[in-house]
Amino acid sequence: MLHPISSLYLREAILVMDSRSTPSSLRHQVFQSAWNKLYSVGSCYLDLSLKPEAGYSLLLGKVVGTVGHPAGAIYLLGAGGERLETAQLQSSGMFRLPIGRSGTYALELELGTEHFIVPPIDVG
């Protein structure tokens, strides 16, 4: 599905795995609000983990699946689609994105000329 936003076409990331749907006996997470998700984004995968910290949450991620992926960034989007936070992808494909408040957010992933929208994620 394509989403026209500011003259770009965002392709939707496809959820492959969500740790919250795994039986609790198989999960090893200490906090209820922590989760891991894996998305298919074009020819790559986006691996996300939400970790609660003191007073905020930390979204950790990595783009995996290709050798030498293009430069990129990930954007935390508010309810109106506005960009609230930005993290540049490191050369390893990793990023860290602090999230100050609980809520529902979306993510936009930029990989070279490709843009993907990650469906809403719950933080809290």
C-alpha cells in the first residue's frame, strides 16, 4: 500500500514477528512494556526492540539483510504524521531513538531513495 506524504511514496513495512504474540513461557522479557518486532522492508528487514528506561523508553533497531545497505534515517512520527525525533542509521545499520512519553507512534524509515512507513507502535 502506498501513502503519499510530502511528494514521497511510502511503502508499508510488513510485520513478520511480534514478541507479544509469543507464549509468555517462551519470552524472557522482564518488563511488560518491552517488546521486539521484525518487519520486512523491501529487500531488508527492520529489527526493533523497545526497552523501558528510567523516565523514558528507548527504541533500538537495526536494518539487516543486505551487505552494505544505503545510508538512511528513521523518524518517530506523531499522531498527525509530524516528525518528532530523528536517528541516523550507523554504518552497521543500527540506531537508537529515545522516546520521552508513552503513546502510539508511527515510524518512517528512509533507506537511500526508498521510504517505508511502520504501522503504529505502542510505547508505554
